[in-house]
Amino acid sequence: MTEPEARTRIADHITEHPGVYFSELVRGLDLAPGQVQYHLRQLGDRVVAAEFHGRTHCYPPDCEPTSTSSGSDATSVGA
């Protein structure tokens, strides 16, 4: 799989499953954690990450991160 294919798969999965957390992303795509982490950074502002309950959840940029917790820290992954 080429790098652009991996990034497309990751971005598509996040778009189809907004709020997916990192380990679900790794399992769902059958990729190594380091691969997913690298490509998430390369995707930059095409993916937003937010911490909820000790997990990093990934969202497309047009989706508002939500949680039942009172506080969250949402940032672009590449930031």
C-alpha cells in the first residue's frame, strides 16, 4: 500500500466513523499503530483530534467533537 492510499483509507474511515478512537482506527484498518500515527500527522488539518476520557478521538474537520465530559482539547493532528 502506498502512502497516499494509507492516508486516504485513514481519512475515509474517520469521515465514516466520526469520533473513532485511535486503537479502533488501528484495528479497523489493520495497520500498525506507528503507521496510523505517522499518517495522522501527515493529514494535518484534514483530521481533528480530541481527548475524552483518556482516549484520543479522531474527527473530520467539519464535525464538532462532542463528549459527555465537561472539557476537551480538540486540535488539528498535525499541529
